[in-house]
Amino acid sequence: DAPVVHFWSIVRNHFSSNDRSHLLKFVHGSGNAPTLGFAHLRGMGGGIHKFVIARCPAPPRECEARSAYPRAQTCFNMLHLPAYSSLEEMEDRLRAAIVDAASGFDEAAVAG
């Protein structure tokens, strides 16, 4: 699956340790991996919830709607990842999403 392969390529080859920490915080709620490793991510209710990438339809070109950016469900360690047309667009959108999360923007706080 190309979007998932592109995602892991970006994380491995383009993200710094700090970027990876921000990404983990965006998806999991904490920037630190569990002591026992990534396979032991906890979610809602304290149970183990594996990291999941849920594919979404590709956004229209030049779209700036919320659906054009990656979204996360931290209780379930789930990343909703649109099928971007290029690796560069995916990286740009991922970076925008994790920067918002790192700066303290909380969509849930304003979504009512």
C-alpha cells in the first residue's frame, strides 16, 4: 500500500528524533515510547492498542480543509492518513499536523 510505505519512509528517512517524538505525541498522546517498546502502546482503558494507520481518500489539490490533513485518535493510537498524490505533499501535511499538536493546538477543545 503506497501511502503506508510513503509514511514509514518519511518517518525513517526525513524525520529527526524530535519530529518522531512530536508524531508519536500527535497519534498517541505522549511523545515517549513505552519502556517495553512500540508494541506496548497503551490506549483507552489502559489496554494495549497497536499503532494503526487508517487510509482516507485523497484530498482535492490545494485543499486546506481539515480532511486534507492527517488526523489522530489518541485513545486508539490511530492515524487517519489521506492518500496524498506525492511523498512531498504527505511530508508537508504530516509536519503541519504535528507542529499544530506540538504548539498546543487542541481541535477537540474548540470542536464542542
